[in-house]
Amino acid sequence: MTDTAEIIRQLRAAGCVFAEEEAQLLIEAAASDEELAGLLARRIAGSPLEHLLGWVRFRGIRIGVRDGVFVPRQRSALLVEEALALAAAHPVRTVVDLCCGSGALGLALVNELGPRPVDLVAADIDPVAVACARDNLAAVGGRVHQGDLFGALPEDLRGRIDILLANTPYVPTGLIARLPPEARDHEPQAALDGGPDGLALARRTAATAAGWLAPGGSLLIEIGVDQVPAARELLTAGGLTARIVRSSELDATVAVGRRPATSGR
């Protein structure tokens, strides 16, 4: 028989802040006491709760995740919120989720854009993430490609992307060791390590984005608050109009680069 109080005690001892909630979720996820014991042991050893459950709730929907896939952070909801604000002022026909991981950002955005027809394309360099994203995006007809940044995208998207979500890794290499063990030991290094200043992939993305964006289209990149000046510079260097969005509630910062509109759109 399941001893909920004992499970909570063990989770607390392991440092789980929300031990009561986690205990209930693990109990619901397990089909037997033996499976529950295995899940509890893995959680105590540091496995992310989301990997054990097989899902994470993001923007009100369940997103499938699995071992070896980056778990969407709640702060990344700011990317979706800002994309929705842009969509209210600019027609959105094509959305790309670059460095997509599980595909959570693209799925949440398309889900909240409502019934309007949107072509959703996602890409990631990691084959495990690509497989996960394909499962998640199948229901909305999303296409997922494997490859390095824009090299993964079909050429027919060039000059057509209205919203480009790019949750590029932005932790400086020297700070990876300070991340919580759940991230450092269980998520792919490529999804965390942003290079010497944390902006290596953001810089590469911004340098090429203008040629892929539609006139008036926008690139949205999550960054650290201390990276704001450098992010402005890399967007401007890529020929985009730079703007910074900050949410104290989510403790999140997004750099937005917009391709100037032309008279034909």
C-alpha cells in the first residue's frame, strides 16, 4: 500500500521544494507499487520530475518530454506572450520554432493563435528532441526537421517567416557547472551551453535571420538580463530593429529583432 507521507518525507529530504505535489504526481503516474518505487528512487537521485512523468504543463497544455530532452521553462512563456502581441498587429502565416527541443513554444503559440491557418515548422540539432517534437506537433500538422539552425529548414521558407522563435542556449560555458543537477546532469549540453558569453548561437541566428524573415517579421530570442546590451548589438548587426522585453513576474527577458516592412506587405 502506498505510504504518501513517507514518499513526501523522502522527497523533502532530497531537497524537493514542492514535495507534496510531486508525491501526488508520482503516485498518479505509477501503475504499481514497484513502478512507484522506481520513479521515487530516480527522482531522489536527481532525475527531472518532468522526465519521470513524461510531460510538463506549459501555457495550460501538456507537452510531452522524455529522457534527454530539454524541459521547457515557465519563463519561456514570455516568448509566446510577445509573439501573440506581435501577431495581433502583423499577419502570421508562418511560424518557426528554432532550437525547438520538445516543440513547446511553437505548439503553445499555434494553439493560442486560434483557428487561423498557420504553417508551423520546428527544428533542432538533437535527434532525440526532433523525435519528441514530432510527437507533440503531429496534432497541429507541424513539420520538424533535424539540423543546425537554419541549415535544417526547407529553402522555401526563406523570406517567409513571420514569427521566428529561437530559444537558443544562453548559459555561458563557464557557468554550466553551477546549474542545478537536474539540468546539468540530465539535459543535453547543447541545449544549455551558449558558448563563452552565452550568446554564441543567438549571434549566429541573428546574423542570418533577416534573410529568412518575411518583411515585418520578427525574431524572438530568450536571453539573460545581463546580456541585454550584447543582444541589442547582435540584432542590430544582423540588420534588424532591436527591442527588449522584460517580465519581472516570469523573471524573463526576450530580445526581439524585427525585419523592416516593405511597401508590398
